[in-house]
Amino acid sequence: MKRNSFVYIFKLTQLTVMALIAMTLFLRTEMHHDSVSDGSIYTGALFYGVVIIMFNGIAEISMTVAKLPVFFKQRKLLFYPPWAYSLPAWIIKIPISSLEVAIWVFITYYVIGFDPNVGRLFRQYLLLFLVNQMASALFRFIAVTGRGNLIVANTFGAFAMVMLLALGGFVLSRENIKKWWIWGYWISPMMYGQNALVINEFLGKSWSHVLPNSTDGYWYWIGVGALVGYVFLLNAGFTLALTYLNPLGKPEAIKSEEPQSNGYDDRSEKAIGSPSRRNSSSRRTSTESGNEISKKRGMVLPFEQHTLTFDEIAYSVDMPQEMKNKGVTEDKLVLLKGVSGAFRPGVLTALMGVSGAGKTTLMDVLAGRKTGGYIDGQLTISGYPKKQETFARVSGYCEQNDIHSPHVTVYESLLYSAWLRLSADVDSETRKMFIEEVMELVELKPLRQALVGLPGVNGLSTEQRKRLTIAVELVANPSIIFMDEPTSGLDARAAAIVMRTVRNTVDTGRTVVCTIHQPSIDIFEAFDELFLMKQGGQEIYVGPLGRHSCHLIKYFEGIGVSKINEGYNPATWMLEVTSSARETALGIDFANAYRNSELYRRNKSLVRELGSPVPGSKDLYFPTQYSQSYFSQFMACLWKQHWSYWRNPLYTAVRFLFTMIIALMFGTMFWNLGSKTTKQQDVFNAMGSMYASVLFIGVKNSNSVQPVVAVERTVFYRERAAGMYSALPYAFAQVVIELPYVFVQAAAYGVIVYAMIGFEWSAAKFFWYLFFMYFSLLYFTFYGMMAVGVTPNHHIASIIASAFYAIWNLFSGFIIPRPRMPIWWRWYSWVCPIAWTLYGMTASEFGDKKNMLETGETVEEFVRDYFGFKHEFVGVAAAAVVGFALLFAFIFAVSIKVFNFQRR
């Protein structure tokens, strides 16, 4: 809890802000004690207090689920009995509950103008404290019944919230609850809390002239007793669930079926595909022969060979504040100090060094992947200055973390990459033939229809992901490929398979550079040249390895390091003898030794030679920044999103099922209440059904879309950096794919609920109901996407989004109608999306009804006077909800384009 303090501090701050808003909204100067109508506003204030205190505990679900894997492991090893785990979780929440409730009650009580008797203040405090404790116990219990699965637990939690809120007695009054749901009213802990609070307030002296024949106060103590009982019952349920329930399923990567006859288990040089060492000059000569290249695999499409040279490259960043605090006076921290080299076609170069030497930094600088810092020096592509826009079209970058969309197949991933990265003049048949060649080259054909899945959860194994990462870049037909630690995290067999893929790629005549960390002898022998760096970003050896690394060994032994033992791994030996400690012991500066060597002079002359254009050659030029038009980019992104959504039933199907169950619940709860319009309470009940449905299904949509968008955004960062598409076509595809899913959801809900509640069957009214339902669910979904777009991850997005749900709920017009809001807060009800939804739904349904109420006014007059809803304003409300959906979608698109939370 101490290390998770951000959540608790944020929640306390949020509670304080909400208390201040509620306090100024229900300000005592505006709150009168003159009529039953005034009483309903006070009831709204009390209801809102219960809702805020209760749902402040919903964070318990995710926090409990996060801790469950450790508990299940410790329970299995008999560390302690389950009650020893559940009891501290309950006890430690008591001081937090008392602090949260203290903030709410002591800020709001007297300012809102509740009964001034101090005894009633502490009675309200006690009740809300018990409500908070009950809610925490309930959500902890739900988390365990979800058995460690957050989606299942959140769905259970949402159902519990619907039951509590709808049957608590405020949204639907007790006399209107159907007999088949009355059990839900009597077992709802929220009902006991709400009723006890109302009794506590309305039996005070302030209300004695309005309610002279009030009942006794025993209901307060019934409420207290019921809540105490629920606290014990739910904590006992939490303990029992911890004792008897097991986790849902063990998350394991699924190994796809694959023939084992390709020599995968051969860990020798043969497995890597490099039976004999050829030096770089002979390899270069062979790759320059056009006839030989055309016979090699993966060459359906021709490509231009390119050389990458870099001269005196320096890279620095602003000095971190921690280092300045330690007394460092420089403004810049230098990570690369004047490194030079050349990477050539058909030559496989290893970029090596100890941790912190700057291997990945150099690769990111050369590939143009850095998002900050200062770069100096000269970079050329085949002799011409490097321009990132054109360079992205001829280069590929295989990241260390294999980032792919989880719900598409291996073949679809390659088809998508080829579609967006091959030039527009490549026809569909040629593209597919090229993909087949690449799949054969990287040995992915047996995995053609396998779903990619999430790392460590399902789908491809780590080694298969590595090969997919390489293939996704290869189908772009690049001339230069960068690979960041392609063998990291793999065992010897898997590393051999990946290195054979890399070797096959080089043999097509491409320029390939790999950073590599402590390779085995077999893997090290597969490389042609080595670029070795030391701590501080300086090169200490740049040149050929030779057969059995003879050139490398000869160079280092020549400058005075200890000789290599027979059969020892040259890569391990090289890193050991060039370490900082060995450098100090020998008194040699390896960087200076290299700069004074013949090898350095040879390399500098090679950089000068390759750094100037060959006569008759042309600079890289493409007429457009991207290979495909904006419309083609949009269609490709939409195609991938379609498959991602279709194959993600945990998101799409669970959301639809949730909506169906809520529709049937509300339909049976509010059965035929829409046709009754004889009392004011009938209008409140009908509006309550609209309010509850929009709020609950909307919030569920908003929360469930966030993890989906967050996963896809990490893939987006990689694809955008590769120059596959612009940000806006991607963002619009993400928005458009939601439209049909939300439409089916809104239409199914609307038809079921409209019929069961018994609203008036006229085409216009039914259309308006569906229209407001659809666009309300859309703006909630787009709001969830927007929250992810403007925040670093979906955890922060959900915390920030939830703060606004509470404010929207308060200003929706149901808890306190717009005309009763103080003038200084009324403006917010005009910018609150839910307020416009309720305006449109209520005004379109009841705004033109001439039926007389018991009070002597028509339904139309009551809706106009009490809520401020005018029937002629329905069109404006419709425009407002469409506007909110468009606004949130637009902000999402702009945030995806402008913000980059991936720092390199």
C-alpha cells in the first residue's frame, strides 16, 4: 500500500475536488427547506454522496487482481491460511475509509445546509464510513470471484454496480419496483445506506414543518445494522473465495505445430547456415554479380543495394537532473564520441560492446529512431546525405521487443506490411508472390495461419516472434536492415534458427547490421565484420572477423592483451579483455590504440571512398512521403482493425453480452413504466432508466476500449517509425471500426428496452431514442480512446477518465435538474455530454405529452418547468451529442499524431 501511494493520494485529491464541486453546486443559500420538491434536491445530494463514497472503492478490483497471482503461489506453498491474508486487507482499509469519508462529510455537510445538529453530522459520518467499508469488501470479493482475470472481475463489478444503483430506491422508487425484483431492493446494501441517510436528515428540526407526520428513527439503526452485517458477510465471502477458488488458467505461450526436420536441433555452424567462413571482400564480390543475386531466395522484387557510411558521429542529451545534483557541471551528457564506419551490401556486421557502450544508441541514431537529443557528424546513403523521409522507405528496423498486433495471423501481418510499404505500382499478385518468398526465407510457412497473440500469454513463441519481426521488415523489400539483439532471450536452438534467417537475408545482397550481446561461438562465426565499442560510446575495433575470428584475435593480441585459450569463445574473450578494469590494469586506452592503428586509417579511407557518390548514380527520390495514398493507408488500417476486432471476443462479444443482460435487467425492472404518466414519479422513473443505461453501458464501453487502444498504440509507434502510414488514416480507421459494433450494441439495447419499458410506439420517438443511445455510446467509446491518446498508458487513462465520469454524473440533470443549479455552475450542464443525452431522450419522449398529472399540470409543462427540457430543442440536443462524438474522435486523432509517449 505504501508503494502504491499514488493511487490513494490521487483518489483523496479527486474526492476533495468532487466534494468542493458538490458543495458549491448544492450551496445552502440556494437550498431551501420549504417543500417536498426541495426535499428531492437534498435527497439527490445524499444519493450522490453515497455513490461517490461507494464507487471510490472500485479501484480495489484491479489492485486485488494484481496481487492474486502472488497469493495463489504462496497459498500453494502453504505460507499462511487465507484468513491471514484477508484480515490485514480489511484492517488496513479502515484508516483509509475514515480519512476518505472525513474529507467528504466535513467539507460538504454544513455548506450544503444539512441539519445543523452535530449529532446528525456524526451519524452521517458513521453511515458513509460503513458504506465505504462495505463497498471495499464487495469489490475485493468480486475480484477474487473473477479468479485473477481482470476482464471477468470488471464485468462482475459492473453488474454489481448496476444492481446496487438501479435497486437502491433512488433511480426507481420502491412502490414501482416489480414483485419479481423486490428481493433485489431488500438485499441492496445501498438501499439501507440511502434510506438511513434520508431518515437521518429529514427527521431533523429543519424539516419538521414540511414533514409533520414523519416515521420514527429506527430505520437509521436498521441501516447501520444491515451495513455492519454486510461488511462482515462480504469479508467472510472474500476469505472463503480465497480459500476455495483457483486461478482461471495458467498463462503460457502456445507452441505452434511445426515440422522438426529442418535441422533446428543442430546447434553447429550448419544450423546457422554458414558452413564455411568467407571474408568480406569475397562476399562483396559475389553479391555484386547481378545474375547470382537474381537466383537467390527472396528476390521476386528487385531492390537497389545501398551502402551506409557515417563519419565522426556524436550524440548527446541534456544532462539528467540527478547527475547535476551530484555536482556534474556540464550541460550535455555525451553518449557517442565521434564514431565512424561503413556498412556494405552482403556483409553481416555485428555491433557489440559491454552494457552501456552505446550499441543500441548508435543503431537508433543511424536508423533515425531517436526522438530527442543532439546529433552531429555526417551520414550518407550510397554517397548522398541521408534524409530520414526517403531513408525510411529503403530501410527496415527489427526492434528488440517484438511488437505486433495480437489478433491477426502471421500471413496477415506480412500482407499488411507489404501492402503499406511496397510501392503502389506493385500489383497484388506480385506482392503475394513476394510474401511467399519471404515466408520461405525466414521459415514461417508452417505458421502461416497461426495467430500472433500476446507475448507470454498465447500465440507465437519468442523465437517465432523474432522471425516474424524480421519477415515484417523483409516484405518491405528494404536495402538496409537494422536488428536490435535478434537473439536476446532465446535458447541456443532458437537463436540458431533466428541467425539462419539473418544469414539467409544477408545472402540476398542486403546490408544487415545487428547489435548482439554475448553470442555463442556458432552465432559469432556467422558474422563477417565487427563494430566493437567501449563504455562511453567510442569504437575500439572496426573490421573483418576472419575465419575463426583470426583477424580480431590477431589485432588485440598485437596491442598487448593476454592470449586467447584454445577453444575459448572469441566473443567472450574479446569482451573480457576490453573491459574497463582490464584497460586500467594494462594501462592501454583501447580507443586511442585503435585510432593510431593501420586498421583505423584503412577504415577512414573506406568511409571517404564510399561516402562520395558513384559517377552516374542518383540520390534517393520518391515522389510521395508514403508509398500508398492516404485512402489506401486508411483502407489497410481498417482491414487490420477489422480482423483485430473480429478475433477479439473478450472485447467485442463480452461488451455485447453485457449490454444484452443489462437490457433484459432494465426491461424487467422498469416493465411497462414508460406508458404511465399520471404522477411526477412516473416521469422520474422513466428518466431513471435512461440515466442508468447511458451511464453504465457508456462507462463500460469507455473502460473496455482503453486496453485495446493501448495495445494497438505500441504497434502504431513501430509502424509509423517505419514510414508505413501517416497518423491520421490510422486514427480514423480506429474510430470507424467502432461504428458498426456500437450500432449493433445500441440497436439491440434500444429495441429490447424500448419495447419492455413500454414507451410510446411512434416512429419519430423510437428513432430519437435509438439515435441518442447510439451517439451517447459512441461518445463514451471515443472518450475512452481519447483518454488513452493523451496519457502514457491505459492505467493512468482509466484513473483520469473516472474523475470525469463522476462530474458528468453530477451534472447529468437527474441528481439535480438544471433550473435548480446555482447560476455559477449552470454553464457546466451545457458542456456535459450526459446532460444533452438525457435532455434529448426525455424531451423527445415526454416533451410534447399533454396528459394531465395529479398535480394539475401536463407532462409537457412539468418537464419544461422542473427539468428545463423543451421539445423544440431536441434537434439541438441531437446536434450536441453528435458534436461530442466528433470532438472526442478528433482529439483522439490529433493526440495520436502529436503525442509520442515512446521515448528513445
